[in-house]
Amino acid sequence: MGKTLFDKVWDLHTVRVLPNGQTQLFIGLHLIHEVTSPQAFQMLRERGLKVAYPQRTFATVDHIVPTDSQTRPFPDPLAEEMIRALEKNTREFGVKFFDIAGGWQGIVHVVGPEQGLTQPGMTVACGDSHTATHGAFGAIAFGVGTTQIRDILSTQTMALSRPKVRRIRVTGKLSKGVYAKDVILAVIRQLGVNGGIGFAYEFAGEVIDRMTMEERLTVCNMAIEGGARVGYINPDKTTVEFLRGRPYVPKGAEFDELSAWWLSMASDKDAAYGDERTMDGQGIEPSVAWGINPGQTVGVSEKLPLPSDVPADRRSALEEAYRFTSFEPGRPVKGLPIDVAFVGSCTNGRLSDLREAAKVAKGHKVAKGVRAIVVPGSQNVLREAEKEGLHEIFRAAGFEWRQAGCSMCLAMNADQLKGRETSASSSNRNFIGRQGSPTGRTLLMSPAMVAAAAIEGRVADCREYL
């Protein structure tokens, strides 16, 4: 019997099985940022410990950085305190820091891949729930808490329970105007926000195989929103070519040898899975997560569901969503008014995402009364976008062009919803209060859909602009 990529990577990184049944797992790559790491470093100081393998830990600042201006000191005293703590900790413990001044700062899940830090066959950990993003490379990547960050810093290992593996095959071909964001929203809609509990998701099938690396990153990013501990895609030629020439990737003969090993880590054809599901990519359309979790999703041509049409186990959450949003059950999602449009985040803040939004925005104007912002996922993405003139397209359309950061995805900075505003957002969570206002409403969609909504001032079909 063959093995899945997950099993291969897990077994290679197993230090031992602990008495409680968990596995002590060696962590090949540890990524940190300013929010969840300060307490972990303080724990090391209190115990007189050092970072065991500083060359395996890399830091950036993303959550709290302002995106209108990144001049120091930051206007928010707490944000300035947090970045100073990260500067001190990385300097004291010998950890590489991609800071603002160096020109490579950005969202941790954008910086890791673009630097070539994330590679197939790795275990990757970060104190951020969307670390599953890195699974797009054929890595086993997961978010951890502050205590686990301490453990990784001091031992380069952590304890983890081994999940089962579910293969999700997306077959066929996507229609025009349907993106990776729509694919993962469709998966979560079908399997539910708790459907992946106890599982690692392996995404496969013709649709996944044809995706670029940036599209694959979007899919894996939101595996956690479906309840999965891990989401990954088997490495292939697309993976290898993306990594070729990256700063932290070997070159020449060493690269050729390493890439052959990467490809060998893919799941065997006769691998056994704990569960398998299949979806038809042709049946997916541009989607909108309208409620209070990403599973509450409909296609842009559909109506909001009636409580009576929903399985009993999802009905109470649906009723709570209607109480919070005040949306009318049964009304078309197309036409829901918006106040804010946000393109960015670790889900959809990469260069290809900005290109697709710019295609829609070009030659149009943001609707009167709509506040629209575009936030590149990293300083490198910003530079590349400006080389292509994307910033000029957005500005001409009435979008604000910002600096790199997490921005309005979770609003740990000045980019927040106000009061009862409704946002069209390319981010990953539409939880109550997620974008800074306890009464604000978030509609998740692809960058192209966000741009279309910004132009019309309401949920629109991006296909009409393509």
C-alpha cells in the first residue's frame, strides 16, 4: 500500500510518539510575527533558554502595521511597542527579520513563499491560523499557539495529534470569472465549517492541477475555515518552477537533485485515504460568503437560503446570521449594497489577485459613497504591481493604493469597518467583529468580485466586466 504525502512528511519528521498518543514532530520551518511571538520569547528569557535552531525561524511584521503610511514611530502606541518588541527579540535571539526598512516585509504567508522558504516535504508552523497556506507547496503546515511557539523556539519540535487524510478532488474545468477563492468557498459550503475536524485535506483533481502556485495558496489558505488542521497540494512541475531562483532555494545541480526529491514526496497512486470527496469544477460560479462564517456561501446568481431549506444541524447558525446581518431570507445575493471594498490579505493579496481585480476596475469608477482600498500582500508584491502600472489603474478608478500588511482582514490596525458598514472583502473570515466593528458585515468573495462590487456599490457579477 502506498502512502500519502501527508504520511510521508509526518513520518520523516517524527521524533517519537508520546505516551499520550501525540507525536513529537520536528518543525522544518518556523515563521513568526509580532502578535503571537512576544510572550513566547519572554518565556525563553524566564527559563534561561536560547532559540535552538535560529536559522530555521524567520520573522516579519504584518498584523499591526498601518497601510496608509509606515513611517516610524507608528501613530498607534501599541503597534509601535509590538514592532519594537519583535525587533528586540529577533536581534537578541539571532532570528532573521524581514523588516520594513529592508524592503521585503509583508504578510507572513506571502513572504515565506516568495522568499522560497516554504518548500515541498517540510513541516511548517506559525502562530497564525492560516498557516495551512504553505501546504500549497506540498508541505504540512499548521497554525500554533504561543506556548507551542515557545516549544518550537526552544526545541524545534512540538506535540501534535495525527489527523486522518481526506482527498478532495475538483474535476473538470472552471468557467471564466471563477477563481480559486470560489473553489475553496464551494468546498467549505459543501462540507461545512466543521467538516474537516480531525482531517488533513489533500486537494487534487484537474482543476487543482491546472492552478498556478498563487491560486493553490488561496485554496490551502482557507482549509482551516473548513475545520481541517492542514490543507495541501502535491508538488509538481508548477511547484518546481515557482521555486526556481528564489532567494532561499539552492541553485544548479543541488536544485535539480532537490526538485527530484520534492516530486517523489507526492502521494503514491495507491495511497489510502481516510475519506474521499469529488466536486465538479464546472458547477462552481462566482461566490459570496454572505453570513457569519465562510460556509454560509451562495453563488452570485443564487438567492440567500431559507431556513427551511437548510439541514437541521446548520439551521441555528443560519438564523443567527440573519439576526446579525438583517438580510432577508430568499432575496438574491446579487444587489446587496456595500459600503467598503477591500482587496488584499494572505488569501488574495498576491500579484495575480491584484491583476484580476485591476482587469475589472480598469476604465470604471468606484461607486459614490464606497470606500475602496487595495493592500498588496508584501513590499515585493507592491513593487511588482507598480512596475505593471496596476496602482495607476486602481487610483484612476477611485481605489486607495496602500502599503503592505494584513490591513482590513482582521483590523488590528487603522483599517476598520465603522458602525453598520458592509464590506466586500477578498479576505478569509466573515466572523462577527472580524473587520473591526462589532456590527459591521463582511461579504467574502474573489478580488475580481470585490472590484465589481466597488464599481456598482452592491454585490455584482464580475463576469459582466470580463
